[in-house]
Amino acid sequence: MKLKLKDITLKNYQQALFDLKERGYADNTSFGVHRIGRIIFWKGIEMSLISKDPTEFAYLKRDKKTIG
């Protein structure tokens, strides 16, 4: 799906992060994608291309690690 930066919502962004998890990507990969996404949107705000950061309340689902 192609969206313009200004058209991406928290819901779109969050679903993209969940999709990475469902497709079997490692937690570190998802974290890296989220980190780069945050940088892109911060830059968009800095350049006055957007007024709100859709990554602000996004979160990642992580696997629980167990010992044993």
C-alpha cells in the first residue's frame, strides 16, 4: 500500500508493525523499522510536512523470553 507521509495514521503505522511480527520478522528487525519510522516522521515534523507524529504511541509486540 502506498500512502503519502501526511496520510499515515497511528492505526496504519501500528498495523504495519504488527504485520512484521505476523510475517515472522525478528524483534530486532521490527525495532529497527520502528526506530527508522520515528526518525522519518520527526524529520517530517521538523520540515513542516506534517503536524503530528503517528509513531508517538505505537508499540511493538515482543516475544517473552523464558529460561529453562
